[in-house]
Amino acid sequence: MKKIDIVIPTLNEQDNVRDIYEHVTCCMDQYLTSYQYDIIFIDNFSTDQTRNIIEQLCLRDSHVKAIFNARNFGFSRSIFYGLTQTDGDAVFLVFADMQDPPELLPQFIKKWEEGHKVIIGIKDKSKENKLMFLLRRVYYKLIQMIADTEQIENFNGFGLYDKSFIDVLKKLDDPNPYLKGIVAEFGFRRTEIHYEQQTRKKGKTNFNLMKLYDVAMMGITCYTKAILRAATFLGCMLSVVSFIIAVITVIRKLLDWNNFPVGSAAIAVGVFFLGSVQLFFLGIIGEYIMNINTRVLHRPLVIEEKRINFKQDDQKDESA
């Protein structure tokens, strides 16, 4: 009998943990009775009652497992680590806020049984804030144009991944993984399921502007060289233009020394313009350097504080 692992990342989701558990178990018990399954919660250091609720679910249901991180290691790292801690024939990644409907699991399983190894959810529409959805679309379009490899639009990780693809993830030595880019680059025999994303029913999102910026810059610095090259090209172009303007200014000044004022305003505008261009690209270069620094350090993705209902825990208890 094939086994499906359902990975559910959490961070302060006390209002949603029980709901997502009930939706997933109902889906498995009603429509997917021919499969074994485990539900793996990976909690990224929640400070509310999320962990207590997960522990109660683990005690009540042996299908439920839990990994508690020792601190908040970031959204991307926690999710990636959770995927690599599975042993099922396929892994279904769904988020606790249920904006991405877990009821689509049977459709993902059907595509998987047809031979697809990576089945991803694509949100054609979303009931989230319209401005935020528009900004996401603009970002996806932008990164699609400048990325070195194909990028997937309107994809957040929600999907089903075959064990063979999970094995690829386990081999990657990446301390700061960008799952969406990895799926786009290494996801083989891939297909899509389209859906409408719902609004968060309970609780507040843990994503603020800075976290969204961090994820966006991760995608840019991991998969694009175009901005760095644009800095080189723009620098060359501005140097040529500046040289031409300087030559013309000197010639006109020499030809009409008394009646041709150079003017401090023009100089100030030029200085501020060039300075702003330099600061912009220095910031971009800094983002790349931070990305490189994280990878060079080779720190672990996460450090676990506790595991519940995993086999190694049972073995420790028996040996004790």
C-alpha cells in the first residue's frame, strides 16, 4: 500500500491547526482509503498555543507527527526541511491557513498515479487583497523576464511531490533554499492543477512587508544575473554620455568663455542622479553578497527542539 505524507508548516496557527487536521483526515478517510498516510506538522517556533494543540493531536492520532524547531529559522528553510524529513511515496505540501484547499488532494493523487512526479497548484484567481495579488503578478512577470531559468507564476509551493523528487531535495546542499525556484529548475515530469485561492478564515498572517521582500529578493538573487549585468551596461552607457557632455561643455566654454555659464544646478543634478544609481546597484550587490554569505557558512537548515511520533523516538524509548 502506497503512503502519502502530508507536510503542514505552522507558525502561530492556533486557530487553524485543528481545522486543517480535520480537513486532511476527512479527505484521506473518505476518498483515499487505499493509501496509508502521515500528517507531519513542522512548527517554526510558535509563541501561541499551536504546539500544545499539535501535541494533543499527536497523542490522539498516531498518524500525526510533529517537528518543533528550536527557534524561528525562516519560512523557506522550515518548509524545505519538513519536506526532507518524509519517507512516503509522495509528499503533499499544504499550508495551515487553508487558503490553498486541501480538498484538492484527490486530484493531485490522480495526476500522480498517471505518472507525473511533480504536481503543483497554480492560483489563477485569489480572494486576497487585490493590490497584493497584483503586486505578486508583477513580481512574477519581472522575475520571469530576467531569470536564467524558467520561473513558475502564481505558485507558492502548494503541491504533491513524488519520492524521487524529494530525494533530489535531500541531496541539495543549500542552506537557504528557494523552493519555488528549485521546483522550476529541477521538477521533472511536472504538471499543474489550477484553483482559486481563498482568504484566510481565522487568525492573522505571519507575513509582513519585510518577510515578503526577503522571499522576493531570494528569488532574484538565486536565479538572476540580469540586474548585475544591467549595472555594468548602465555604468558604461552613463560614462560615455558623461564624457560626451563634458567634451561639449568644455568646447562651448572655450569658444564663448564669458557668455557660457556652466551652472551649479546642472552639476548638482548630475551628481545626485549618478549617486542614486550607484546606491541602487550597491544595494542589489549587497543582497547578492548576503545570499552568498549564507551559503558559504553552511549552517544547518534548522535545529530541532523536539520530535513526536517518529520511529527514532520510539526506538529511543525502547532502548531507555
